Amino acid sequence: MESIDRIRMARERLFTELRKVLVGQEEVLDLMLIALLARGHCLLTGVPGLGKTLLVKSLAQTLSLSFNRIQFTPDLMPADIFGTEVVEEDPASGKRHFRFVPGPVFTHLLLADEINRTPPKTQAALLEAMGEGQVTAAGRNLPLEPPFFVLATQNPIELEGTYPLPEAQLDRFLLNPVMDYLPEEEEVRMVAATTSPPTDPPAPVFSREEILELQDLVLQVPAAEEVVADAVRLVAATRPQSPTAPQIVTEKVSWGAGSRASQGLVMAGKARALLHGRAHLAREDLRALAGPILRHRVVPNFHAEAEGLKSDAIVGRLVEQFL
């Protein structure tokens, strides 16, 4: 309990530091921190101009993590992510040899900006790094130093010149937070702050070693069997072929969430419990995280699209029924 109190207080201190440069968006920040502690990755959806890049850079500062940003474009190649071999000549002997120059993926926190602007070949290049914590380059398997956290962004309003992420890659992201416009009073504060002299940058709160310890601690959070069963039951209900699927799923969903969603719901729930000062997984954690974990994994069919029914609405009804 002493460790849990320390984590809760550190979370509050982290939010205090981030408020020096950010206004609002605390729910999104909370979800990003949960994904990091649960060893997952985030796909952040939001329109341009909401401060997604600033948010990620500020979070990296408070977590004492190295940070790299990749701007995904239609001509981006996998080697631009992983790195490449260059030929060097030894001045003394005149002999030439290959040297591997690491790419931006070799970092702790990677911002994959506008990931849906690059072709599937380059999108898929991140799959190995996200799933296995390593990359294959120059004929070698190169491990990535933990913690390795990918935060990808995508613009939901522009379709021209984009390549929607396939379901297999969407499933690699633990959470899909949605960054919305600020309420008017918070936007007033944000505009006033960003048009005034700069303030001190946020100070580090968590060290890399502390983050690794917290990731191990998340695994030790107890979860009652009935709560785990509730998580599995909710995820199974998103599958049209499941015998427990309600009518809205069988009629409006073409594809539901897989077992990785059940694992993610429990792991993220444990991380949320720790950050909120509790030593056990509870149903309230499942209810709070069901939307961000399932919205990108539940695929509405053409009947739902014709009615304007989004995956968020479907997941919301399932939560009311099963949790």
C-alpha cells in the first residue's frame, strides 16, 4: 500500500508539472500513462491543432525518457524508421566496411505522427517493433531498450492521400484515445498561456528505472476471477459469431475484438487501479477503459454506417449490458 500511495502521489505531481505547458486533456494523458505502464501502445485520434505533439514531448520530459518523432509521409520507407547501413573507409588502411546507423525507432517514446499518411508497407514496418520490442535490420535482430512506447496519431477528418490502418495493425495498439476540442473556458486559458512569455518546462517525475519497476508492479496487481471473466465476456460480446452477442452486434458489426483485447482490458485496468490508488482490479476500471480499448477493434458493418452508428455507441451499449 505504501508503494501504491507513492504512485498515486507521483501521478498527481506529474499532472501538476504538465499543467505548466498543457491545458486540459487530462483524460488523454491518463490513458497514455496507463498504456505505458501496461506495456502497450497508443493510437491518438484528433484533428490538427490540438497540441498532440506538444503533449507527447511534454510527457517524455516528465518521464525522463528519450523521445523521437517521425513525420509519416507517402514516400517514407522502412529504412527511414529502422536505420540503414552506410559504407565507411578506414583512413589508415583504406579498407571499406559497413556501419549501421540507427534510425529514430531506437528510442523510448516514439511519436509516429499521422501514421495513416504512409503506405501499408511502411506502416507494417512498425509491427515487429511494437509486438516484440526488436527490429530486424542489416541482417540482425536489434533489441529496443525498454520501455519502448509508440504513440501514433491520425487525423480523422482527411481521407485524401491517406492509407487507413488495417485491422491487424490497429489491434497492436492497446488504447485509442480521442483528443477533442477544449471547452471554451479551457481554450481561453490555453490561448492566454501560449501567447505569453514561456514558462519553465515540466520537471521529471518518473525515472526510466521507476517506470520499469511500475511495469513489473502492474503484473502483480491481483484480479478477481469474476472480474477477469467480466472482461472476457464483454470482449466476446463484440463478436457477431459469439453465442452471447446481443442483437446490435449480430446486426451492426462485421468484425469484433480478439483475445488481445481481453488481455489489454485486464492489463490496462490493473495499471489504472495502481494510478488511482487501489491495489486490485475493479469493474470500474473495465468500464472506464472499455471505450478506448474496443473502439478501434469493433468494425461496424454497412448497416451501421448507413444509420450513422459508430463503434463508440455500440461499445457503450455493451458496457451497459455486460458491466
